Amino acid sequence: MSFETYYLHLIFARIPSLLSSDLILFILPALTISILFFSFKIMFFETPKLRKVK
């Protein structure tokens, strides 16, 4: 088994234990709010400058 396969197996083997913990109740809303905040920031405050059509 290669090193890459070994480490990927270690990482993905621990994901179900991370998802079943109570920490997901805090991570998911924080992630959702941060994505909404950054998308609104890009849409309304940092709009791309468009050229006028001649």
C-alpha cells in the first residue's frame, strides 16, 4: 500500500466519527452564515465593474 493510500484511508476513516459528534451542530450553521455573508458581500459591495456597450 502506498503512503498516499494509507494517509487517505486514515483521513476518511475518521470522518464518520467527526460527523457524529456534537461539534457538527456548531460548524454547519457557522459555515452556512459565512458563505451567505461572503456571497452577499460580493454581490452588493464588490460588484464587478462592467463596460458600457457602444
